[in-house]
Amino acid sequence: MEAPKIVKDEAKELINMYGDQIIHIGQYDNREVYQFLFPGESTTGFPFVYLVNHNEAVEKVTGPEALDILHIIQTTQNTVINI
């Protein structure tokens, strides 16, 4: 599933620096979740995830909360996630 335009708009700065590497990873709190993937050799801090509500609103999440969301998706939806 390709990331909707509202996610790409929110991640524009990261896309300009690292390329368009956004993947759909599941659902959380009745919202679709997308993760920005940094290139393999990049040293970064916390991951960036984007919560999308009906393709109308997007919330960017990073920090410990992003790790919590990724962990919940991985354990409840049997999804392998790159962190």
C-alpha cells in the first residue's frame, strides 16, 4: 500500500534528504500506520511513524511513543518491523 499524499507531505523534509521510503505497517487505534525507513547506513534516533485517519488527517509520531506503537503492531499483528 502506497503512502497517501498527506503522509508524503508531512514527511517531505525526510523524503528530500533520504528518498521516498515510506511503508505501510498496519493499523493502530483505528488508524493506518506508515513508517519512514532511513537508508541502511544512516545513524538516526527514534523512528518516524505517521498515523492516518481516513486519509484526512495525519499525525507524525516519534520518540518513545513511536517505539511503543511499532511494538504493539509487531506483537498484535505478527508483522516484522524494521526499527
